[in-house]
Amino acid sequence: MIRALFLLLVVVAIVLGIIGVVAKGLFYLLVIGVMVLLADFVLLGLRLRLGRRRGLPL
């Protein structure tokens, strides 16, 4: 479940980034895509760190 959510957020970030680069005047979508990608990696890092302590599976 968590892996599917991670992959979904990565795909959303990539799509927003591409639309933000291609479409004129939609640079804010690129910024939002980068922010979603960074948040996704932060959540993944927290999940991995907490998972090691508690022995939780990914």
C-alpha cells in the first residue's frame, strides 16, 4: 500500500513538472510538482527510519 502511494506521488510530481515546463505560464505547476516530490521523499525517509526502529515492513 505504501509503495503504491509512493509511486503514485512520484508520477503525479513528474506529470505536474512536465505540464509546468511545457505549458506557457504554468510554471507554478513545476514548483508544485517539485514540492510533492520532495515531500514524498521526506515521508519515505521517515517511514524507513521509523520502520527500522519498530521492525515495521514497508
